[in-house]
Amino acid sequence: MKQHDKFLDEYFAKHKPKATDSDKTQQFLNVVVWRIMQTVYYTEALIKKLPLDFSLYGDVLSRLHSVLHYEHSLIYLEPLAQQFPDGPRLRELAVFQRQLSNKFFDDADDERGEHFQELSEEALRKSLSLENSFDAHISLAEILIDEKEHLDEAEDHLLQAKAMVTDAADDAHIEMHLGEIAIEQKQYEDALKHFRHVADYQPDSAESFANLAMVYRMLERYEEAEDNYKRAIELEPDNEDYYYILSEMYSANKQPEKAIELLEEGLINNPNSAILHREGGEPGSWCADGADDAPGNRFDETRTSTQYLSINSKTEQTGEKEEEQIIRFNRNLAYLLPAVRQCLPEKPTFAFLASLLLAV
């Protein structure tokens, strides 16, 4: 085990693969995971010989956690929590169960996702019956918010956690969740207060300002929504979602010039954006007066903007890879947008603006 740990320390110091080099990164991860799992197997052999040495359990769990082997971890956590139940051990069990739940939800296995979410909730409730804990209140509130049920109970747990706060960062975290609950309950003014609190504490967080912008938009205070979306973009210019959401707001408010300018800016900052994909074939010459394939005639106004910005790969026709299509498309679009302003109708819909993204 010591030899493997020494190897890993030296390997981490020597190899630092770049995020852009996927092959080297994968090779790096394969080596690291293999070595860590070797230490896990050695530790498991020791546990078999020394089952009462609880330090070994903590060691093997930390190693399994580092490689995201949550199911393997539960082999040790569940019997320990059953035989020696206490607040910290039950909270640790709940953490692993929730992470496993999220993994299954990500894999579209909702049945098992819900099963482990219920187990996590059960462990947290049991831990709170043994020990009043800030972490348990927060974690249980987060599960209840995700379920969108029992929001009043979730709020109660958050307020109990707030009474135990000693760190301003924890207080901001609670305010964020209180804001989420207020939105679900359509109490937008209350949500605004909570998100302002978060933004005051985290003035460099793009998400804080995006949350504020979202609530201002719900309140139809569009200028303030615009200011906060712009602040979010300024703080995180590589987040393509912010450009996209604000461009939708511009389109809904009949501000096509602003929408086009923003999409242009977004493409300059994110030339490989996956959001600005195209669907269907070429739209043809939609600048021509009365053209049958003009955007206003050709596109279904009931379709969502997300559907308009999804790609329909043409690899079978052109032999071009999808990734290459996206890059080519976005590069062309950066040049195209200034030229299409003259084609804008007096009151373009979002469908029209989306169709501009197809003209490559």
C-alpha cells in the first residue's frame, strides 16, 4: 500500500494533463484509478484480518470515494451504521446514498435513483433523532427541495440550520435554498430578498446574479433582469447559457437587435458552443420577400427554443463529423449575424431569430 501511495504522489507531481488533451487525460485517470483500487483491495484484505480496526474502514471509504465507487462503499457503511448508529456515521451513509442516487438519476434510472434518495432521507432523519446537526438539516432540506414536496418542512430545516450558523458562507447557502423554495411557492418578492443576500455575500458569483435576473424577469422588471444577466455574463463569459437565456428575453420583448448582438458576442466568446446547434436542412433564401421558406412561414411557432437550437447531424450526407459541423457553423455565424440585420421584420418572434442560426 505504501508503495502504491508513493507512486501516486510522484505520479501526480510529474503528470498534469491538460483538459484539452482527452487521450492523455484518460490515460492519466486510468493509471490513478488502477493504483487506488489496488490499495483498496489490500485494505480490504487487512479488514478481513483486523475487523475491529475502525481506522481501516475510514481509509478504504476515503479511497473508494475518491474514485466514485459509491456502491462499493455501502458494503462497509451500511453494516457499520446499523451496528454502531450515531449522527456522524448516519450522515456519512446518507451522503454516499445520495451521491449514488444522483448517479442513477443521471443514468436515467429513476427507480433506483428514487430508492437511494429515500434511503438517504431515512438516514438523515435518523441522524437528527440522535443529534441536532447543521449538515443534516441542510442535506435533508436539499432532498425535500429536489423532490418539490414538503417545501414547508424543507424551509423549517433551513431555518433550524440558520439558527446554528457561525459562517457567513453557510448563511448565504441557506439563503440560496430559501430563494429556491420561494420561487416554487411563487413568492417572487421573497425570493428576490434571499437572492440579494446571496449576491451581497458572493459579488463575484455569476450564478448569484443569474438567479436575481431570473426573479426580476418573473416580476416583469426587465431592465433589472437585463442588468443582472449582463453582470453574470461579465463574470462568466464562457457560460453559454447566460447568453442564450438573455437573448430569449430580448426576443420575447421584441428587441431583435439586442438578441442578435448578444448571440454574436456569445459566439465570439464560445466559438464551439453546443447550444447553438441547428436543426433540419438549409433554410434557403429567407431574405427574399414572400419566400415560402422564410422563417416566419417555415418554422413552427409552438416549438421551444431548445428544439430550434438542437443539431440534426448530416454526417451521412457530407461525411463531416458532428463536432466539425458545430465549429464550422459557429464560425460562419459569427460573420453572418451582422449581415442579416437588414432582414429583420418589424416584430420578429424567437422562431425567426432561431432561424437565423440555421443560415450556414
